[in-house]
Amino acid sequence: MSPHAARMGRVRRSIAVGTPLAVIIGLAVAGTATGRQTSDGHHEARTTKVATLGDIPLGSFSNALLPGTVKNDRGVDLGGIGSDLYPTGRKGEFWTVTDRGPNGQIKVAGKKRRTFPVPGFDPAIVKIRVRGGKIKVVSALPLTTSSGRPVTGLPNQEGRDEAPYSYDAKTPVSYDPNGLDTEGIVRAPDGTFWLVDEYGPSLLHVSARGKVIKRYVPRGLKLRGADYRVVEALPGILLHRKTNRGFEGLAQLPGGDLVMAVQSPLSLPDEDAGDVSRTARLLRFSPKKQAVTAEYAYRFDSVDVVDPGEEDTSELKISSVVAVGRDRLLVQERTDKAARLQSVTLDRRSDILGDKWDKDATRPSLEQLDDPAASGVPVLDKQLVVDLNTVDGVPDKIEGVARVDSRTLALINDNDFGMSDGPEAFDKRGRLVDSGVETVVTYVRLPREY
């Protein structure tokens, strides 16, 4: 058994899934792990708390927010809130956000089709409270258009986004220009929210009640028919984002600027180049100027360093960025089974916005460079903060990271609404065969302050 598998075995044995409670209550078992010591006697990072969300029927949850949106939840429970985690300012409370909803993939005639088993699901901002071993849903805000309609989580544009299908991949589902695959979230001092989306990729300004105020998209996207304001204000090079790998991480710096992380290297000039590249991009956005003010090249470690035993470079992703200083971030590098946090400083000398690396006609592209620094690209310097693979009690697919204090992080995983890929995801009645993976918040104590 691999060290990772052994660690996950310990995690699963330490968490007991409780019986369902009322719609807004979660259940879990708290756990505390003793910190191991390094050879020089210093303590490593350790898990101090684990909490699990209980069973909340997705139809009940969604229809309580927007009546009639979900006609059949196919036995799916609320999940997928692990896209991000942002402190509310009260102890143990966090803002989270769902992604586009339950979705999977089924092969038909040798080609994968993207399924949306609950097409009426509307992404939501969800406030949770972690107390002891329980996660409680305190409140939720459905994301709506200017006229108050649900945005939905469906793809926007035929030919650019994956075609949506029914749960069994047999029946096409309509595209929706309002649809959002929301990921990162922060809350501004005025009570509004900023979120990022994978489809555009886009940056969203959302009111305190969940209404989309404005959606910032790449120049040249030409999104038509949305029931909210769409502004082409982001670099056009982002049109080359890999399918289903748009913006995923979002941080709010102390001065108010936002930092967005593209989940994976761009497919520039093509998908093959993006799949083998280890260079992703971070963008700085000024809400005051309503414009991107800087762009940075971020270099992943080798995939077998991030996830020992993994050989597929395309598995590398950035899912979370967290502000820890005026221009300093924690950047999460991950695969679905491993994650590490790096510290970077956004140096003005590392800005590539507007130079040749920000132009999609440049050859070789930034993504094609085997050693960007050797080619004159000012790649961001980074320092490893914590390798979560070495911390007992941390589950797979960590997507959200929040800073609780200078030595404590809260992590949340994406459980994919309990879904798995393939036709076996649903039984003969069209009801979900739940994967058993739960939504978990894990507190990790770091060896020193960050």
C-alpha cells in the first residue's frame, strides 16, 4: 500500500458519517492528530479538527432558495461547496460557493459526454459554521440574473464549452448564456462578493443578495444573450483556457486588489502544448479601475514532486490562492490526490502584462517553454509552506483554503456531489449511486507563522 493510500485509510477510519438531520445541519466526528517531529526535533504541520457535512437533499435545498428550480434531484445531496472557503469574520464561519452542480462524464461511441443530472440546479453562495465535528449550513444565497432568474450552471456557448447532456448522456440539454461554473469567492468590505468562473473564464461582481452585477470576460469572447451586464475587460489570451480549466482560485489583497488563478496552463498554441506545460498564469485585477493591472507566470513543480507516483503533467492544477500579506499569496498546487501550498510575492518586476508573453501569436508560447526563466520570463519565486500529503487527516481533492490565523489553515474538499463518472453513477431508476465521499472541513496547524 502506498503512503498516500495508507494516509487516506486512516482518514476514512477516523470519520464516521452521521445520520441525516434537518435540512441545514451537518454531522461529523472531530479528530485531532498529534504532530510528528522532524529529525531536528521540529514539529510538522498537523490536523487539529475535522468536520463533515451531513445529508441535505439537493432538491429541498435548492427549492427553498428558488422554488421550482429542481424538479428531480435524482437522490443527490447538497455537495460541491468545496470550490472555495472564505472567512466571514466570526469564529468557525466561512463563505463557500458551489460549482456548476452535479455533473459527470459518460462515454458514448468512444467520446465523452458531459452530463448534468440536475439541470435546474442554480449555483449558490453558502455560509457554513464549523463547530466541534459538525458543519452547519447557516444561510445560502442563490446566484441570480438582473431580473432575478437563476443563472444555472449550464455551459454558455456551443463550440466553446462542453455540450451538456442528461444524466444518462442520451438527451442534449440546452446551453445557457447566463450559466456559471463558479469556483473562487471573496467578500468585499462593502458586503458584495467577487467570484470567478471557469466557462469564460470570468470574474463576477455579485451583490450582497446574490444578484450578478457584472461579469468580466476575455476580450473577443462575444457572449450574447446574458441577463446581466457582460464586459470584455480581461486579456484575450485567456480565450485559450483549457476546457473545464478556467479561473479557479481567487484572493483579495489587503489593498482591495483581486488575484485570479487560471487552473491550468493555457492551450497555447494547442491542447497538446497545454497538457505538457508546467506554466500557469495569475492575474491581478483592480476593482477601482475595473481592469487587469498585472499578469504573472507561475511555474508548477514537477507532477511527481507534487504527487509522488503520478506521471501525467496535465493533472497539475491551481485551485486556491490566499492572501497572507500586502502582495504575498499562498498558492495551492494539486492533483486530485495530493496538494502543496507555496508562498509567492507579487513582484512588479515579474509582471508580463502586455509584453510578448501576453500575446497569443508569440512562438514559442510561454506554455511551450521548457525553462521559462532561462528564456527571460520573470517567473514568480516561490517557497514551500506545507506539503499536505504528509499531514494525516487531509482528504483528497482539496479545492478551498482559508487562513484562520497566522498558523492555522482551514481546508475544504470538493466531493463532486457524491457523483462518479460512467453509466454506473445512476441506478436503473435514475437515482444516484452515491460515491460515499463527504464534504469535509479540515483545520491544519502549521509549524510556524505565515
